[in-house]
Amino acid sequence: MLTNPDNRNKYKKIHVMGVGGTAMAAIAGLFSESGLEVRGSDAARPYPPMSTALDTLGIEVMHPYGPENLAWGPDLVVVGNVIRRSNPEATALLKSSIPYLSMPQALSRFFLGGRTSLVVAGTHGKTTVSSLLAHLLNAQGMDPSFLIGGIPLDFNSNYRLGSGAYFVVEGDEYDTAFFDKGPKFLHYGPSAAIINNIEFDHADIFEDLDHVIRTFGRLASIMPAGAPLLVPEKDANCRRAVAGTAAKVVTFGLESGDWHAADRGLSKGRALFSLVHGNDPVGEFESPLPGNHNIVNTVAALALLNEVNAAIPALLPGALAGFKGIRKRQEVKGIAGSVTVIDDFAHHPTAVRETIRAIRSAYPGSRVIALFEPESNTSRRAVFQADYVTAFAQADMVFFTTPLEKPDNLAQNERIDMNRLCEDIRRRGVPATMIRDVDSLALTAAGKARPGDVILAMSGRDFKGVHARILKALANGRLDTASNET
């Protein structure tokens, strides 16, 4: 399935550094399923779901990093952006004669050639829109390939090698590798693209909002002349980013734009809307994804398919209705004691706010108990201190755990102040507490829950298994604890 058959003779053994990462495990899977021998390395053994995927493929994971991991003689090393130049394995690689590429370079060189690359970028919603595109293409019989930053439940994998013309890529704005500090999405040669929205994020690599906008502007600048580039109608930051592009700028939105939704409604937690192009109705749709932000995500996906002539009107409504969703995106982990426990990836304050609102719309009349692990490079910083207050005040009750410690030596004045955050949320009339360990957090959340409530636990990681712990506590009879509260 390699797009250049010559690569099969030149590269037979591939080593992936940082293989436990979502995208890195995916690129390892793509190489493995193309018939190449693949091994990888990481700081420690990866955790699910990536460890499960790698085990299924039979990909050996060596850990920790070290020069000895290269002793098996790979023909090519793919280097993840988690790897620093000072990494002992990277140091050995640089001293060797082994060729190396970044993950985006490898994807472009080995898999995108000859395919129509559909790139989904933006601060929020990339995974959802990419998953929708992949599902809708597949449900229409177009057998797409994809590489996505989350796991669509329709495929139970974040990558796929199809025989069709389309390759869906989630286009990350984060830097590419220690030897390439530009954004990943510049490598994907988009035939069509979506910039779903633009906000300040990734405070560890971007100086300010203008820096973020300029970065997305680089994506707009590489678009082929006349190629569809979809942006939200009401996003001023996106308009700045695409100014001067040679692409065909197409707008989408909730109520306005070249493509937009009309006659919106909600039935049994499912969104209902009409898709409109200009002034012309296109069709009636039902989506399992509640929340206005998800309607916008869905409109963007449907619009792009229409713009690239990959929409079959008779099939699209049924295909959308059958979408199973995405792991860690409003994913129901279980119900116990009539309490629903949901997992979500939200970490930026806008994502937190919109996710809580979406859960409220899907579960009318239910209290929403929000749990949050500050683990991303942005959420651990003070940059969004005030914005998190507004976001979490949408919930009925909030519990935080201690911010994740990382080896970045953040100064104290750069760190988010959790005590102040809790105090400010309480001033909004919403109980907010920080609980230092996850066991106590789970027991306390379960103990505060009533039948009919929703416990929404948000983290970009596995949140130390808090969802399963809550469900166990609920099943055993809700318990209350005040230990470790601050």
C-alpha cells in the first residue's frame, strides 16, 4: 500500500521513536500493514489504547530510550516530536548514518502521494471533523485512508489504509520535530482543507494569538489555486489567516455561511438540522453528536464532501445517523446507580465550556458534575486562569486534581493557581474543590452524585482510570469522602 513501490525495496525495517504517541503508533501501524518490519521505542511502556494497538500489530516497543534500541539495524527512523535533540537515542541517531524523517514527512513521502489529501486543521474539533469525514466517505463506499488524532469508534483505530482516492489527515499546528519546528500540517499537501477555528493555544510554543494566526496562514498559503479551503463564517481569526490565499475560500456556520444549518432541534440527545447551501436546502440530517459546536463540526464535514464531489445525496443522511462517535469525545464510559459517566478530551477553556453545554443539551434536567485534570502544556499554565472560571461555571459542581508535573520547570508565576481557580468558581455560585489523588476524587464525585446526574471527566490523558473508579464506587453504593480536599 506504499504509494511509491520503490520504497518497499529501499526501506524494509522501520524504527519509530516515540511510538506510544497517538500519531506515532498510527504511522507505525501504516508501515506494518504495508508489509514492512516495524519496531519502536518510548520512555516507558505505552498505555492503552495505543499499547493495545501496538500489541495487536506485533510491534515490539523498547524502553526506555537509548542507543541500543537502534542496534537492530533499521533502514529508516521516524522521529516523534516528543523527542528532544538531547535524547540519548536521538544523539546516537544523529551520529549514525541511518536516515530519519519526522512523522509528517514519512506520511507524506510514503502514503499521501497519488491520493487526494483532505486536511482538517484548527484549534478545536479537528478529531471530530476528521472522524466524520472518514466515516462518511467509508459509509458511501469510497474506502478512504486516514490518520486521526483520536479513535473513531466506527473503525476502532486512528489510522486506516484504504484503496480509495481520499486520505483524511488531522492537521496539527504543533511543531513537527526537534529538527523541524514548523507545524505538522505543512507537510500534507492538501487538495482541500478545513480550518475549523483559531484561538490561542499551545502556550509552550506560540508567543501569542498573532503567532497562531500567522501559522495557520502558512497552511492557507500552500493551498493550490482554486482548491476548497473551508473556514467558519464568523471567525475573524480565520479570516485573517486566509487573507490572500489562492484557494477558493468557502464559509460554513451554525446559522450563516455558504454552508449552514437551519431548523435545528434535539431529539433523544441527537441533533436534528437541515443543511443549506446558499439559499438552497440540501437535505435533512440527524447526528448523534449534541451541542452547537458539533453541529458546526458536522456542517464543515458535509460541506467539504460536497465541495470535493464526494457526497452522494441518497447515502449521506443515513451515513451520518449511523456515526458511532469518537473515543474520549463525549464518550459514555458506563452508567451505574442511574448516574452516567462520560469521558472527554476537552482541555482548552473553550472546549471545556462547549462540552459542558453539549452535555446539558443531551441530558436535559440532569446535573453536570465536572472533573478536570490539568495535564496539557496550556492548561497547566496561568494563561487561561480567568477563562477557566467562566468555562467551569457552566457546571453544577467541579472537582480538580493536581496539575500534571512535567520536566519543563515552569516557574511558579507561570503556573495556574488552582486554589484561586476554585475560589473564583465558587464566587460564581458553583461548588469547586481540588482533590489531590484520583482515588479520593472518584469516591468524592460518586458520593456527591444523585440518580440522573452526569459525571463528566475531562483530560487529554487517561485521567489515571478515574472513570472506572467512579463506576465501581457507584456500583458499590455511593461513598463520600472529604480526604485530601484543599
